[in-house]
Amino acid sequence: NSPHTIDVVYTTEEILRVMQQCGVEVTEKNIAEGKIGSAFHDTVQNWKAETSQDGAFKKIIRKRAIGDNERASAELARNFMERINREAGIAVFDEESIGRVEEGIMSTVPGWDPEKKTVNQPNLKEISSFVARALALADLSTAGIKGYIKFGPGGDALFREENLDIKEALQEPEKIIPEQKEYFRGRMIAWSKSQPLFAEGRKSLLEKEIGVLPEGAKGGLRRLFGKFDDSIDGARAKVAEREKMPFEELARDMGYRFKQ
């Protein structure tokens, strides 16, 4: 949503400023490239509802067009920058700048690390530009930079977005049978238990993701990403709370709004 995009725009600049202040050759042009890439990185959000049988119930999940969405978003960014060039009558954005913006957007394509139980970004390589590295880090920065106060609600929002059957059922909560409530509750608890593992995984991947940078920049980014433990501890505490909650209370705690 737009708050996520706004956060990524500001955080990408913040990361690039840290690099710049720590001696990395980041120019003001690079910072502008990072902000443009951040603004466009989630522009295209195509998805389909994927239905599967899960025991006695049908589960409906929002399945994003991963990779295709980022490519389409990068194309929109290129079209925007080329239009600016045409309107200005000069190359405001040269091909190298456009390429870095496209590379940055593609660096946010998510993958999954089964060992660390967290999201990684397989397009982020040692040779990736500073712009791409900053945008990739910013896209998954909430646990490390914002702490649990943002990480917790962000995880709940993602659960509500992806679990279409639960969202639909809660439009008419009076029709949800007890067995279905327990089924939904189990998925909510399982998601909650995944959140501290997600934050732990992101913490463990940070060193790899900043490993190619000079020592000064790595130190600056470690300080910037200093709230992983707060996110991990907060997520663990929330699991302990939620395991005691009945379905209705748990649903409300995860941000659902429905009639009693």
C-alpha cells in the first residue's frame, strides 16, 4: 500500500545517506535514482486467488505474480524517465541512471530461505549497484529499522491481505461455524509464530547483504538496523498473548474489523 511505498522511499534515501557519510561514493544523482526506484517498485500488483483443499476446508490465498510484477513496475519507471527526457528535450536521465533504477526494482523480487525461514532477495548480488542494494534493504527493513511497533502491525496487515478466505468469511461472522473458527485460529497462530523467525532470519542475512561494503558503511548500517531484537522480542511476546485468545479476540488483535 502507499504507506509501505512512502516508507521505502524515505528508507532508501536514509540508507544511501549512511553509505555516503561513511565514505561510499554515493552521489546525489544516485539518491534520486533510489527514490524513483522506490516510488515505482510496487506499482504493479497483479495477483490471482489460489484455492486449495486444506483438510475439511478450502483455503484461498492471494498469489502475487512475483517477478512479473517487478518487471512491469520497472518498465513503468523506465517509461516515466524517458517521458521526462522527451519533455525536457535533454537526457535528464541517461541510460545508466535508468538501468540502475530498473536494477533496483528487480532487486526487490522476493525469494524464500527455508533454512532461515525468512524472505531473501536472490537478485541482490555482490556486483549490484549501491542504489539496488539500498532499495532491496529498504524494502525489507521494517524489523531492523522500525522495531516491533511497525513490524508487528505490518505482519498482521500482510496476513489479512493474503488470506482471502478469512477476509471473506469475516464479512458475515455469524455464519462461521466453530470448526472453521478453530481452523482460522490455527492459521493465525501459525502466522504469528512465524514472525519472530522472520525477523531473526532477516537479522542473520544483514551481514551477507552488506558484506561487500567498506567497514565504515557496514558499521553505519548495523547501527541503522539496530531494532531487530526489539522486533524479535515483541513478536515472541505477542505469540504468548495470542495463544490464549479465543478466535474473535485474536481476529480483532490481528486487525480484523467485523460485527459482533
